Amino acid sequence: MSHGQKQWLEIGMLLVQDPKLLLLDEPVIGMTDEETERTAELFLSLEGKHSLVVVEHDMHFIGQLTEGRRTVTVLHEGRVLAEGPLAQVQANEQVIEVYPGR
């Protein structure tokens, strides 16, 4: 099994338990672009059935999930640094300074 397939298996094992809330820590790390896209599609298909909290550094993946409709929260040293739509968070000077660097 590929790494992405193993991740999907783990996610599937969680979903069969029908949780109300899924906490996912970097679910697409190590996945190919195609696997990442399919994972975003899977997560979007869960809307209305489950709530998701995703911790992730891949902003392209987060963009696929948020589609401008969801709140993105950036934490730094255990505190909220920025919160809002993805485009707003990505344009935030503090976020740019702390994460991508200059």
C-alpha cells in the first residue's frame, strides 16, 4: 500500500465509528498531489455529517478544503496569530513573518 492508501485506511477506520468530530493532524503529509486532491474531495464529502479540525502546513490543501467558506486559524507558540478566510490569513503580515519568513 502507498502512504496515501495507508492514510485513507486510517481515516476510513475512524469514519466507520461515525464520529461527530474528526481531529486530523497533517493528514496529507507525504501524499502525492493526486492523493492530496482525493483526500480533499473525501473531506469535503463529509460536510454535514462530521465536523473536521485539520492541522496542516500545506496551504494548497487547506485552500481546497476551505473554498473561501471556512475559517482558517493560524497558531504560533500556542496562541492564535490570525483567523479568518484563507486569503486574509495568507496576506497577514504576522503570518508571513512567522511562517514563510522573509
